[in-house]
Amino acid sequence: MDVKLLALYFLALTPCPTGLSRRGMPVLHVESLGIVVTREHKPGKFLKFTIDDGTGCIPCVLWLNQLVSPYFSRRDPSAVRFNADMAAKLASQIHLGAVARVRGKVKAYRGTLQITVSHVVLEADPNAQVLHWLDCVRLGRNCYDKFPNNRDKGKKSC
């Protein structure tokens, strides 16, 4: 499940035995939305970009090395080709000033949290950012903050 987070909460994720957590709730995959404010493209390798949602900036990386990476060598070649083509298409669409909804896995690279991107959607709706903020606040209050924090009970938790 993708946890919808504002940059403020993404950047405050804390280490736990199973990865990262938000107030005791394990967080592996996230969704965030913001304006693309930086972009570094290394063709055939990766696209690094940063999204700013008004509460902070989240570094993102979209890997473009599916055709040469040994990680993908044991997978079905047609699926690898499809993934490589999709990643290249997404990389060509991401430009400075675009409003992008990003989903992916939370990773730490050189001590900095980032999203390893699995999906990107460019938003055309001018209300998308406000709706995302409202969703994040609602989910934080009604779901994420209600996650049982077992540390108070002396039990090991995330």
C-alpha cells in the first residue's frame, strides 16, 4: 500500500527494524505530489528530479538502466523491454514546472531519503495539489496517526 505523505512527513521518517516508519507505522511505499523543481537526466542510466509540495522537497530517482542492469537479466526480456520503454517515456515527460504525482519505494541514498520511482503521473488538474494535501491531512489524522505504537507498552515495534 502506498502511504500518501507530504514532504514534511516524508523527510521526518525514522529508521526502524523493518525499514522506515511514521510514528510507529511501517512505511515502504509512498505517494507524493508536487512541482518538479530540479531535473538531472543521464540517458540510459537514470533521471533524478525533485518535487516540491510546499512543505519541503523530495528527491526522486527513475531508473533507466533496465536493458543493461544485471538486476533485470533473469527476467522475461519482453517485460524488461516494456519497462525500459515506459521508463524512457516517463523520463521524457517530466520537465521543470510540471506537477507530478510520484509513487515508489522509500530508499536512503548517501544518508538522504528518496523515492525510487515506480509510477509517475503528470497532473493537468490545477486542484490536484490541494486535493493531495487534504488527502494527506485526512489520512494522517484518521489512519496513520492511529497506528498502534507498541513502544508505550514495552513491546518492540517499528
